[in-house]
Amino acid sequence: MPVTDEMVCFSLYAATRATTQAYRTLLEPWGLTYPQYLVLVTLWVEGEQTVGSLGEHLQLDSGTLSPLLRRMEQAGLVTRRRRPGDERVVTVAVGERGLELRPQLAHIPQRIAAGTGLPDEKAAAALIDTLHRLTETMHAAAAQQPVAATE
């Protein structure tokens, strides 16, 4: 058995790659990327967002999110506008094409859920809770000061 088969980090990496590949395959007919899909789902469910709140939801910095939103706006998936009274704040809403895609992409969550092999929503919720805790603890671990090497 390869050493990577015994590593939690590699198992997470492999599962993430497989999940991203599944989304890539499912979204390809619409010319969407997984991050674009995440933006659309967030806007469909949560409604109009500022760029800052969207970045928080998706855990993306503005340097990554801004070019993504610019491409999505050019494709009619979203609209962006500066907030009157505070030009620094940009709000993002679903665009015309983004609205048209919602019913067309409604099957995606069920396909991904089936691909997980989880038996039911309770098992999915438990996995999500575990992954949220893992994310929090890994952020905390990364924030700790490194221990200096001893000679």
C-alpha cells in the first residue's frame, strides 16, 4: 500500500480533486467553472451580496474574486454595481443568464450527492460538520508560530 493511502491530507486532496472533476464534467455543457457555479448558488440562495461578503462566503480573496466576477459579468451571469453613497462597495446580483441557468442546473446537487456515496442527509450533515471543524482547526494550526529547529 502506498504511504499516501495512510495520510489524511492526501485522502482529502484526492477527494477534493475527484469532486472538482465531477463538477467540471457536470458544468462543462454550460461553460461554467466550479467557482462560477459557487457564486451563482450563493446568489440564488442568499441574494445580492457585496463583493466582501461573497468573498467571505466562498473563502476567496478579492484578488481571486474580482477577475472571476468580471468574467461572469461579461457573460451575463452576474451584474456588479457600486453602492450609491459609498463607491468603494460593489454589490453583486444574479444576471439575466444566471437566472436562466438556475432551473437548468437544478439537477447538479442531486448528482453530486449521489456521487458521495453517503446514505442520507443526516450522514451528509455529519460529514459537513466534520469538514467545517477540520477547516477551523487547520486554520488555527497554520496560524501558530513555527517551532524553531534545534541543532
